[in-house]
Amino acid sequence: MTTTNIMSVDLEDYFCDLPFSEWENYESRVVTNTKSILELFERYNVTATFFTLGYIAEKHPELIEEIISKGHEISSHGYAHLDARNLNKTEFEQDFKKSLDILYSITHEKILGFRAPFFSINKKNLWVFDILKENIKYDSSIFPVKTPLYGIPDAIGHIYKISENNPLLESNSGDFFEIPPLALKFPFRNIPTAGGFYLRFLPVQLIELAIKKINRNDFPAMCYIHPKDLDPEMPKLPQYAWHYYWGLSNASSKFESLLKKFKFSSARDVLQI
């Protein structure tokens, strides 16, 4: 039986890694790029979870309505793409709940999931789960890798129900899911293979291997893409390092090859919630 994996889109614009106060200085490209992704999904019969910035939904409600009309799921990516490691509880909760309110006002559906910008949940801010559990059903922020930017390398690498006392531990009795982005496990190190920069940088065969490996253990792979990852004409920003632009020219063909070879659906459908 073919495992159904989870496809997700971090719905943000190319400038959203910059400070929020600067965003209005840039011309949006998110609608055109997202429509390209929607066309690919339709071609390969894929439904996906769109982890959506409240800001993007506020600016482009018609895009959210189109995503919903095609059967995809809308979940939260926060409002202003804030790094949770730099926030206190009040700041995090305000940004998170603002996104939920905006997304609900457009979708008229309960928002079920969340992904922290920059995968910015670590061992020092696990208190975010106290807030998440009161409002949603799953999170997809704990990347079981070690990179210069983020990650918890010893975290669980497959979908699991979190323990009441420690979100990094599994519990059969829990009702809140953690869906870690895909990583290829080696004895010495886990290699991130879920998507985004890693899709653009790594050989697609390595990503395929990671999906096949986790599927052999009867777990779905959590993969992701940003609209900007498939935009070879993304404007050059002096604030951005080389890795923002690496592999943009052939990312679309690599992404399409994954959609051809594997079955994908949304987190909502895979979790059956």
C-alpha cells in the first residue's frame, strides 16, 4: 500500500525574511508564484497544507479563497513571520492569535495547524505548546536536524502525539500532533531533506531516498515548498545570502519529479482530523 505523504507550502512572499517594517517597500510576487504551485498540484492530484502568514491572507484574501476552493488546507504561519526565539509568551500569543482570526475570517473554517517561521521552536521555548494546544490540533515546527539557523537534532523524526509534560516525547494518549519536517537519518548526523533550500541544493535522488526510507517505516514524510523557491526571477536583495538564490533555475523540475513519484495530501487529510 502506498503511503500518503504530507505536502505543505509556507505561504509567504520573498521579502518576508526581512523585518516586518520593511515589507511595504517591495512589490509582491506571492500570487503569481502560488498560482504556479496550484497548477502543479492540480496536474498531479495533490492536496496540500498552506501554512499561511496572516499578513499575506490580509493582503490577498482572494488567493486564500482560491486555495480553499481547490480543496487545500489553510493553517497558520503566524502573522508577521516573527522568530519565536525572540518573543516572550505575550508577543507570541498576540501574533499567533492575530493570524488565526484573520485566517478564520476568510476561510470560515477552524484552523488546525501551525508552523513557526524559521522553524524557531527549540528546547528553550517549548512553552509555545501551551498556547498551541489551546487553539489548534497539530504543529510542524520541530526540525530534527542541526543547522546554523535552527533545529533540534535529537528530536523525534516522525509524526507523533506529544506528551503532556514534554512536547519532545511521544505519548499514545495524547491528542496533539507534532509533524516534523523530513530529515534523512544517519548515525552521525541528520540531513534536512524536507524542501525549500534543501530541494534546491540537494540532488533530488537524496530527497527521494529520505521519503522512501520513512515510508518503509509506515510514516508519512512532511515536505514543504515556498512560492519563492520556484521563482527563478526572484529579485536580488542585498540583505539576502547566496542560499536564497541557489538552484532557483531547476527547482521547479525537481519539485515536479517528487509530485510525480509520490502521493501527497494535506496534514488535515493524513491525520484525519
